[in-house]
Amino acid sequence: MYLADRSAPAGAKTAPDGGPGRAPAVASAVLALGTVSLITDVSSEMVTAVLPLYLVAGLGLSPLGFGALDGVYNGVSALVQLTGGHLADRVRNHKLIAGIGYGLSALCKPLLLLAHSLGPVGVVLALERTGKGLRTAPRDALISLSTPAELQGRAFGVHRAMDTTGALLGPLAAFFILNVAVGGYDAVFGVSACIAVLGVVVLMLFVPSGAGPGPSPDPVETVEPGGAKPAGVNLREAAALLRLPRLRALALCAALLGLTTVSDAFLYLLLQDRTGIREQWFPLLPLGTAAVFLLLAVPAGALADRIGRRTVFLAGHALLLAGYGLLLWAPHWPALPYLVLALHGLFYAATDGVLPAAVGATVPAKLRATGLALVGTGQALARFVCSLAFGAAWTVWGAGPALAAAAAGLCCCAAVAGFVLRPSAPDPDPEPAPDPARLPRGTR
């Protein structure tokens, strides 16, 4: 099964007497990276929570203009993600590349204080997303390389839960700053910059440079004969990853589903448009998504490790489809915003950590960051296209028909993904790390 990992790999940790031992559920590197992500997400989500309203209500952008800018916000990150993943594998220093990415994002936050029109805001957001693109794959590779394959769903769930704690606190901080500070949006941007710097400091001081304690889930790929550090990879080796059938299937399905996944910002604008939520409450909408994500990220990751990642991943998209349906056809219940936000959070809990866990169990350790970047880039580029298309559809057809088209597309794409990711044959160990001897020449 492409998205399943139900049995321990051959390299699973054993007790000193040779019997089965219990590996630590979460490595210290995962907790340290989770702390960095928590702090950084407080900073980022403070900006993200107010950005749609700032651009649409403050700067007067149309839905099409906002869709273009939101696409840039995510598309630049996608394009740079491949570079960040390949550089991390090439220089064999995931922490260094991740640190550069975090630092660049932190430097861009104060620039929002100087940008008050579409052009400058677009440039600043593109630079900030460049930093995000550089750090994402190396960070996820550090998590994957720190954790045995059979526990990666749980490890990514823990990291995403800590990351989401920041996503929960960021909009809350933005809400209070908007209500008590003079300068409103500028005050939010200034505080966000200070918090971002703190995240970079924690990364440099507390995140280990290597893959963390304990055996690697793919030890044959992480150490050369004689104990030497493995050489960096080249572009030919990275390109050969696309010959792995499982990785191709994951990349295809992630991109296909991304084409019909409406961005968070648009979903919150749709919810406000449908329910008439007042503007001062708008920054709190992401809290509903974040709270559910925080509560269920670890259980969803552990469930994916037990019953199969394919099942949980597809169930997450079914929940998102249910959220679209509520926005389109449900009566105007007082509970409607809570139901939609709960389904949105469930979607992220079932997909955000499960996908990289599946990729980590498929890609050799020396190419882990590159493989994660390939899948993440395809997904992010697809969401970039979705933002542009949805913004144009909203402008031309209106919010309801645009969302109905997205829902129909998501239903079709989920059916295709379910077929592509189906179990191909009974396999006692469905997610072993690829045997280097079987890889195409140039990837060994």
C-alpha cells in the first residue's frame, strides 16, 4: 500500500538482550523542531490572520487580485522548496539550509511595515515565502531521519501539533493587538517580526545538526562503509527519484488533490460572506481550524501508522468535501461556522503530517529532503493554480458557483487518488525503504 506502514522495518530498535525493545515515541530533534515551528508560526499566523482583510478591505483588492497575491504567497514557496531540499541533501547539512530559510522569513516581517500597495506587498510576501520554501523540506527531513519508519506518522503528528499551537496563538495575538494597539495592522507586523527572530535563535541553539539520536530508519543509506559521512547528492541522483513508482504515485495524487483544495484565506472569506461574521472577529476564524488540528494531529498520525496512511489521507479529503457542502447547501445555523472550521481542522489533522510520513518511508535517507521537496512542490504548485482559478471564478461567477466547481473537482480527484493509491498486492512490509541495489544507476 502506497500510503500504509503497518509493520516495523527490519532496522527497528531492539532491546540489549536481542528481544524487542520500545523505541522512544518522539526524538529530541522532533521536539526541538516543534518548538521552533511553534514560535515561527505564532509570528507567521499573526500576519496570515489579518492579511486577507488587510488586502481586501484595507487596500481594496478584488477577489481576483487577492487570488493572484495568495497564489504568489504559496507558489513561490513551492518553486523554492525543490532548491531547499536539493541543497540540504547536497551539502549534507539540513539544519544550515533550514536556518537560512527561517532567517529570511524573519527579515521580511519588518518590511511589511513599509509596504502599503499591491506591488511592494507582493514582493515582500514572495521573499517571505522563499524563506518558507527553503526551510520546509530540510526540516521535514530532519524529523523523518530522527524517527524509525513505523513511528513517523506519530512524529510528524507531534511536530504538526506543536506547529499548530503557534497557529492557534498567532491569530489570538493579532486579535488582541488589533483591538488595543494604535496603528492596528502595523502593530501586528512589528510584533510578528520580533517573535520571528526568537524562532531563529531557538533553532540555532537547540536543534541538532544531524538526524538526531537513535538508529536511522534507513541506516544502510545514512552511513558509508567504514563509517564515513555520505557524499552529497547530485542532480542526476535527485532526478532518478522520479523512477520510484511509489514516489510518483504520491506526487501525482498530492498535486491532483491540491488543484481542488481552496486556500485557507479563501475559505475564511467564504465563511464570512456566508454567515456575516463581523470584521473584528475575522482574525479568530483560523483558531477554530487550529484548535481541532492541535487536538487531533497526534491521534491521526498514530492511526495512520496503524491502519494505513492511504485510508487516513483520503478520509481527510472527504471531510474537507463535507465542509464545502456545508458552506454551499446547509441552512443558516448558528453552529455552521463551528462545523465548517471543525471539518477544516480534521482535514489538516488527517493529511498534513500523514503525507510526509508516507514519503519518508518511500525515499532513501540520503535523498530524503529532495523526495519530500518533490512531493511538496507539486502539491504547493497545484494549490497556487487553485488560488488563481478560484479567485477568477469568484470574480466572474460569484462565490457559490466557484465553490461548487471546487467541490465537484475535489470529489473526482479523490476518486482518482483512491484508485492510484490502492494496494497493489499483499505485502508483509508495505513501506520498506528502497533497496539501494535496486535503484537506477546513479542513485546508489
